[in-house]
Amino acid sequence: MNLTELNRIATAMVAPGKGILAADESSGTIKKRFDAIGVESTETNRRDYREMLFRSKEAMSQYISGVILYDETIWQDAKDGTPLIRLIEETGAIPGIKVDEGTQALPMCPGELVTVGLDKLAERLQKYYERGARFAKWRAVIDIGSAIPSMTAISVNAHALARYAALCQAAQIVPIVEPEVLMDGDHDIDQCYEVTQRVLNTTFQELRVQRVALEGMVLKPNMAISGKKCAKQASVEEVAEKTVRLLKACVPAAVPGIAFLSGGQSDEEATAHLNAMHKLGPLPWSLTFSYGRALQAAPQKAWSGKAENVAAGQRAFSHRARMNGLASKGEWQSSLEQKAA
Ligand code: 13P
């Protein structure tokens, strides 16, 4: 393992003014997104859609540091025969790959899930590296509900995340470690804070036990935020203040960067929250975005599967990428949204 090189890549993934495009929707998830815009989820449509994003020159070269791909996409060619991964490299962004294989029910823990995909992972990582991937992603899912999460679900998922991260580093690939506490429930921000704290502490304990080099990874957490169904929604300032407090308490300064998931926040909320965190003074790590929905909802709608809408889709994507790029430096203002609308 060359830790200097892993650290160089991790640092580039969280460079100020830039963030990560999570375009790694599994076939099931992208079908849901396409259903919402009335587009059939065929291999060609998925290719055309992602090609549109990767050919968005302004967004990709100025605001996107890296792109997380799904297995199908990393092997796919653009319409003109250029591998999609080359389009990404040509913009200066770093290609990455989702390597978990989704979730399964966790035995003895009703309602809870464990992320799978460790078998043969070393071999898969080697193939992805040869294809050009320089970082990877593994997502664990923790739900808040009555009597959950259990300590069992938190520990088995943390164990798997650390196993994955160690295998990545041994394969010279930077692991994005993503323990996602879902915002789907009716819990308040303080419950989210408390559960996320337990999840992050357990995850970092496992990372240490399994000798993962913190300098060569990126953390992808949820924010401390109210559940979507909670009657009392925390303000932007409260989300920012509690999230930064939580991360300072749990994430060692050796980690080069933290890149949030959007998790179902609206586009503008996800941007406003990140921006507000940068107003809270100097932070020990880079803090940026690794958004899926909050970067892609607008371009998906603008595109709607029509070739004549590609330029509009690219404009919508560039706008969101620019807004989040500014937020990653604390330079965003809501008036910039209105100007574009
Ligand atoms: P969202 O930003 O839509 O939550 O997706 C990010 C991601 O990669 C989840 O694994």
C-alpha cells in the first residue's frame, strides 16, 4: 500500500470548491428515478443519461472532484464508443465505483439490514483498479425506529465497512466509508445525533482494529437532521451547528475529508446546510458534498429522456454543482438560486 498516493487521491476528492457526484444508483434505484420522469430504464437510456452528466463540461471540470459509478456504467461506452470512464477522466474528475452489493435482512434483528459484498471483493477491486477506478464506496444503512437500531446492527455494519476499507487500501483504492443513518422516520434531530454518534464511534473503532489508515479514506455520513416525518423540523442553523459538533466529537483530524450524502433533503436544503457549516469557523477536515438525489433531481427532470433536452439537463446539473461547490466554501447565498430560476 502506498499511503502517500491514497492520501493524495483522498485530498483531491474533497478539494475546496468541489465535491463528489454520486451516480452509482443500482438498477433498482435508477428505475425508480426514471419512473418518476416517465423514462423506461433500458441500458441505452441509462447510458444516455449518464453520458449527458459526464459531458457537462462546466460542472465536471469546475465543481466535481470525482464520480461514483455503478458496475454497469464503469464498463459502458458512450454513444461514440468512448468508454464513459474516459469521459470522466478527460474532465479531470476521478472515477470511483460502488462495490457493495446492497443489503440483506439481518438475522435475529427484525427490521434491520446488513450490507453484503465482501466475498471476492479483493478480486473485484483489482479489476476496477485496472479499469481506472481510484476510489470506492460501501454504504451501510441504519434505521431509527422503535427499539432500533440495535447494537448488533451497528456493530456488524461497522465491521463490514472496516473489512471493505482495509481491502480497498490494500488494492490502492481510497475507500469512501458510508454509514448512513436514515432520515425517513419521525425521530427528532437529537435522536439522529445520538444514533449517529454511536454509529460513527463504532465505525472508527472498527477501522482502527482493522488497521485502516485514516489518512487514506473519506467519510460519507448523514447530517444531524430531523426525521422527515418529525413534526418539529430543525432550522438550517441548528442542523449545521449540531452536525459540526457531532463530527468534531467523532471524526479524527487525520481523516482528510468528509463528504455528505443528501439522504432525501431537498436540493436547496442540502446546499444551505453545507454552506451554513462553513460559517462556523475553521474545521479539522475538508467538508463537502457527495450527493446523489440533490445533484440529479433537477437534471433528471429537465432531461426527461429526450435528446433535445440534453443541453437543458446539463444546465440544470451545472447549476446544482456550482451551488454546492460554492457551499463547500461557505460562499453560497439563496439569492443565487433565484437568479438562475
Ligand atoms: P443521496 O445523496 O441521494 O442520499 O445519495 C448519495 C449516496 O451515494 C447514497 O449512497
